[in-house]
Amino acid sequence: MKGLILAGGTGSRLRPITHTGPKQLVPVANKPVIQYGIEDLREAGITEIGIVLGDKGREEIQSFLGDGSEFGVNITYIIQGEPLGLAHAAACARDFVGDDDFVMYLGDNIFKRGLTEMVERYETGEYAASIALQHVDTPRQFGIANVDGERTVTELIEKPDEPPTDLALVGVYLFSSAIFDAIDELEPSWRGELEITDAIQSLIEDGHAIDSHVVDGWWKDTGKPEDIIGANRLVLEDIEATNDGEVHPEADLTGRVDIGTGTTIKAGAVIRGPVRLGENVTVGPDSYIGPYTAIGDDSTVGGPHIENSVVVGKSELTADTRLVDCLLGRGANIASADGLLPEGNRLVVGENSNLKL
Amino acid sequence: MRVETHTCPNCGTVVAANVLERDRRLRCPGLDCGEILDFTDLSEEVREHYETNRDRYRLE
């Protein structure tokens, strides 16, 4: 079995963070989102992985993943160009996949439990495909699957007015090579894309068996800033306390705090886990880092109270202020305006930024 | 819908035919690969299909 991670898209809902890089490299708990997908595939025994790239961010993703050897996998890059739909992305991988079955994984999704159980069940049956599902509270907003008692999919409906179930499609699919023939027969949808749900529905109508797997544990699409912060919170729930840095005896740490190499926590700093600090982070006196915060490499926290936030890295946060539910891009600095006249905030803010002062 | 690709003979990067049709001639997008890929690397029949159906492979 092979793996296919879709890493195209413009990341428009994550601006301004994605003005300078692809959404798949935005960190959750200090690890780029796409790395979770790579690790899930590897843990399921899949090491031949195709990465489908669009026009945006493809150099950065290739620079990060390389040939895959650092992550224990072998990577082939597939250039889709314009985002012409998930089915178009899959079809671009036809030569890479050959006659194998393959997992298709959306590169901005994270799953708590991984893929192993879904892959094992698929391999024991005679299925043309398998789809991952999750119970949702608002099924009218999702693609919804109807399934029978054997978990075989009988129907897919996109954003139905009267949903037959609350089982929404989430970002993992398993396919046999039969999917390529189904895509050959597709026409673009009203939005000009080849829809993977149309391809799966075509398989159903042609009599193919489609298995389903209800995801155990949480699943997150990290398309928006609040999703990144939410996913960060969920991942940090499960971290272990480690210390590869230096903690002053008069610093106050409680809960699980994961401290990276070269990181220094000075006397008078207060940290309440779960918190992850990257490498070469400095936390100064009078700083408070509260639960569900991840601070990226080479950052300095010297003054603020910060909690439930993601700091990508190379930031200097020195203002005596409270920062809550923040997503701060690489190199973002927050300093004090105290003593400056005229009084007031001094902001250099990029396009599409959001501030609540 | 028909989807064709071309594989870089130097680094193995796969490039969709719609990218070749759009850019015509490009340096392989594979990192550090200097290979020049050209629309004419595709067969004449594939090129004709993509030129005839250009709008279907482009989002407005």
C-alpha cells in the first residue's frame, strides 16, 4: 500500500500566517501539521509516499521533507498546479500508485488515533475504497455518509438539507486503483473541481463495496487560526513532561512541561502545563506561560502572561501584557510601548491580520 | 475527466499536464533539479487534448 498526502491549496483562511509559507508547515505543538500525516502513514506500515503540491509553498515543503529519509519514508513529489479538486489530485498520482491500494490523507488534517486500524480492516476485506467518518453536531455543513449495519457505505450526500446520519467524511480515504476509472468518468462540479465524493458515489453506483471507519478520538482540520489553536490544545493534552533544558530552582513549574534542548527557564518564571517549549527558548522572570501553549524555537518570553496560544518561533515577547488564544507567526515580536509618547500601541501589521486590543 | 502527467527523467518528480500546458517550458519543480521540462514532452495527442480543453483545467 502507498500513501498520498495532499499539500496543495492556498491557505487563504490562515492568512497572514500563510503569506510567508504553506499551511501544511504551520506548527501544532511545535511540529508542522504535515509531519503528523507522515508519521501516521509510517506507523500504519506505509513508507512509499507521494506528496501532491500546488503552486504555493512547494519549495518550502520539499525543503522540509526532503526525500523523506529523515522521517523514515521515501517521498515522491507530484505537482498538481492549480487546485482542481481532490479527485484531480488523486488522478495526478496514478503513475505513482500503479496497481497498489493507497491511502489519501489531507495534509492539513490531524487525527488522534492514526490510521492503523482503518488500514488493517480495509486489507482484510474486498473493498474498492474505505472512508473515514466522524460524528458531528452540524451534519448540514459536511459531506455525509449513509452506512448499513456492516458499515458499508450506501450513499454520500454533500451538505444535505435533511442528513440521514451525522457521519461526516473526514480527511482520510483508502482507495484501490478502481478509483482512477471512476475519476476518468467525472465532470467538474459547479465550482470547477473534480470532487472525490462524486468519484466514490460513482463506485457505489457501479456496485463496488465501500467500507467506512468511524474515527476514534478527535480529528482536526487545521484550516483556520482557531483550528490551529484547537489542535495545539488537543495534542498538548497528551504530551509527557521532559526536560532537555535548564530550569532555575526558583522557577515555578507545575503540570506537564516539555522543555527542548538549549532552553532556559529563569528564576521567577511561572509555567503551568501542558506546555511545550522548543529549542533555545528563554523564559524570563515575571513571565507566565499558561496551559495549552506551545512556544517555537529561538523565542524569548520576558514579561507577558501567555496561555492557550501558539508561537511559531523566533519571537521576542517582552511586553507586560496578557496574551490569550494567540497565533503568532515566525519572527513576530511584542514589546512594551510604556514610556513612549504619544501614548498608544505601535503596530506593524500584515495584510489579513486580526488583532483584538 | 482525463488527467495526464509527465515524470521528470532526472529526479522522478511528477508534473501534471495542465502545468506543462500552462507554463509550456519550465525548470523541473523538484528541488535542486535542473532538468528543463517542456510541453512537447507530452505526446501530440495529449497536447491536443489539453489545448482543446484548456478552460477545464484552469480555475477562474
